[in-house]
Amino acid sequence: MFHSKGQGSVKKPSEKNIVSSKTKGMCECPKCGYEYPHRVGSPCKRTPCPECGTYMARIN
């Protein structure tokens, strides 16, 4: 059964990328040192660096 817009609890797509106070930390590239704030729902280790393509690492 499909629900029309406005029924039930629907998360907005933008909520996935909000930096939360519960998940403080940064993602850092171990190769070139590029950093950005960790995004909820987006593990650093599965995100390639936008500068060099190496997978990022979580730092606190």
C-alpha cells in the first residue's frame, strides 16, 4: 500500500546529512590530509576523498 505525501512519519532527505552533536568528529584523508565534518549515516571509511580518491578515516 502506498502512502500519499503527508501521511505517517517521513524523513526529509536533507536530515541524513546533518552534522549531529551526538556524532562529533571529522573525516580525514590519510593520504593528503583533507578533512570535513562527519555526516550522520555516511561512514568515513566508505567515502572517497574528493581531492585524491583515497577512502577517508574517522578522527575525533
